[in-house]
Amino acid sequence: MSIHKYDDNMLPDSEFIKGEYSLLVKGNKCRLLDGGRTTGFIEEVQISEGMFRWRITKYEDEGKCWDLPVEEVIKFQFEKNSDKLEEYHITEISHIVNKYKDKITIEANQNDKIVSESEISIAKEKAICWLKENSLLLKNKERLDLSANEGSEYLYKDLKKYMEYLKLEKEEKMTADSIVLNPNSGEWIKGMCIVLAEMGLVPYRGKEPRTKDVFKGIGSKENRRRYIVNRLGFIRAYFQLLDISSVALYRGMSSEGTWSERDRTFLHMTFSVEVAKAFSNFENNKYKTFYMIKATLPVDKIFMTYLETSQMNEKYKEAEALILYDEELKL
């Protein structure tokens, strides 16, 4: 089963050089060290914030861009004739990386979780009342097919209208767009992860935000909390109305590197065993590490799914579920 586009005629790795700070020059062409060696170029470098923008030029996300910390340049390979930075710029970048090298830890406090879960329960009851009166899914008596590759048009509209009703449509769009494109692009999702930890729902172990306005405006911690509470309330509400308390989910992974646990807030899984098999890709000899798992999880662990999120169905048909990470999985 093919999940993503792939170029059988791509150049070998030997035609490129490894990414390093000196190659972070506007206009330099480079490709990501993913399975498809996705191509792009350096569009912008913000040395003061230690970030760079990579514009994608191939495959499904052509034309989109990622905003990444400068240290992630090692995840790319560059053309051999690429331009290089002056030494003083490399020194500046090294200083910024050193400034943000340490991770911060925000443990999930049980008392904070009790308060948050109470707020989510109230939000769930509010969403249930709204859905009973306004849901297109319920009015049209559509049964969700958890084995389908695409979500529900009715449920997409229900979520959109509900977020508009709560005046959270911008927050929903920014979150869903970021999750689908790359949750590590920019720091919108990092802000969400930090607030989830402060709510006691999932610990945060990662770098400090380096974008100055990450917690300003609609990104304020108070507003992020309100969004998270109502997003989780909506998910739990529609599953309860459909009498679904748990779901079987799968995850497949293949990597050119070795096995390692990761600090994470979210875990990407799928309702489709076939999608998980495609991601595990045991037959490809260039990969060193593989796994495939199945887990039956309560719906309270779900943050977002393809069932109600239209963005998860626009380019990729991965039947995705975004889970609040449980360290017992150890992935």
C-alpha cells in the first residue's frame, strides 16, 4: 500500500553533503532525510531567534513551508556547491543553539489534572447539548465507519460550526493545519504542549519556546487552555452520543536510525491496520528499525482524529488519530 508519493529516480545520498550551520544560506537547495528525500530550499534564516524556513518543492506538500530550529539543519542534506555563511554568522548561530540547549520539564500534576478534567467534563456536557440540537451527523443519522479511509463531511461541518459558536475557529485551524503539515514547524504546537502539561494532562520535556510572541494574543495560555478544554469536550461528546467508549488504534514506524524513546506530548496513530503496515515497511532494506503496534485506548486519550478534522483528509488518507501520549507505551 502506497501512502505518500515517491521518486524512484532520486539522486543517491552520495551526491549531497550533510547539513550544518554554515549551509543555512537563503536560496540553498536541500532535501530532507526522510524516506522520499523531499526537496526544498532555505527561504529565510532568522539568526536572532535561531530559526530557519524551509520551502518544500516536491510531493504532496509542494509550496508549503516549515519553520524549524537551526539545529535541525542536520536533518537535511545539501547540494555540494551550496553557498556558505561567513564565520561570524556561524558563531552567532552556535551561541543561540547553546542558549536553548537545555530542556525544561513540566510534570503533569495530579491536582491540576483533576481541575482540568472537571472543566473538560463541563465542556463535554455543553457540546452534547449543542450536538443534539445542531449536529448534521445526528440529524442525518450517519453511522461513523471507523474502518473508512476518510472522515465524515457532516462531522467536519459540526466541528467547524461548534468552533465558530465558541469563537475558537482560528485556534482550531492553526492547530489542525500545523498537526497535518508538521507539528514541529514553528512553535504553535509547542505552546499547546506546554499548556497541556500545566493542565496536568501530559508532561512536557522539551526545549523552551524561542518565538517571542508564542504566548501572546490568541496564543495566550488562558486562550490555549480554553481551546484544549473545548476541543477535548467536543471529541468526548460525539463519541459518547455514538456510544463509543474506546477505539482500536495502530502505529507503524520504520527508520534509517536506531531505536530510541522520544519525549513527546502527542502520538500519531491510525484507525487503519493497512496504513500502519505501510509505515512499518518491513520489506525495505534501507531501514534499520521497524515496529508495528495495536492499542485499544479510551476515547479520553484522543485529542484529534480524521473523523471530525477535515485537514486530515485533504491530502493524506491515513485515518489518523492524535493521542495524548501515555508513557506506558514507551515509543
